Amino acid sequence: MKHLILVVLLVLFSQFSSGQRPSDLELWTGGEVGFKLSKKFSGSIAGQVRFNDTLASIKKSLTKIGAHYIFGKRFRLKGIYRVTLSPN
């Protein structure tokens, strides 16, 4: 696993060290936090951000808030609210 991480890092930084400036570099990053309020009810909050133009500006932002409820062994109810922001 350590060798794989090293290879990925070397490939990523080889473009920057060769004197070439990438013209189209985008990054999509995010994270999610889940929490359990009881045995049957839980929730989650997630956020993602997409950068463009060599990571200089934000292209899109996503936020999700979800709730999960379990009805017995076979049924589950899940609701998600998602907000997407795209600056001009």
C-alpha cells in the first residue's frame, strides 16, 4: 500500500516539476459525517466542492442532508435534501 501511494504522488507531482503548467486541472473533493440518534433513526451530512481553472475558483458546491428510519427488519425509509450551488 505504501508503494502505491508513493507511485501516485510521483505521477501527480511529475507534471509540476517538469516545468509544464497544467491548463485544465480540476479537483472534486468532499466528505460525509454520519450519526446515530437511536437504534432505528440515523442521519448524515455531506458536502462536496468542485474547483476549476487550475484550482483557482469554485465551479460547483453540493450539500446533502439525509435522515434514515428503519421499520422492522425489511423496510427502511430514507430521505435526502440536496442543494447545488454554481457561482457565475
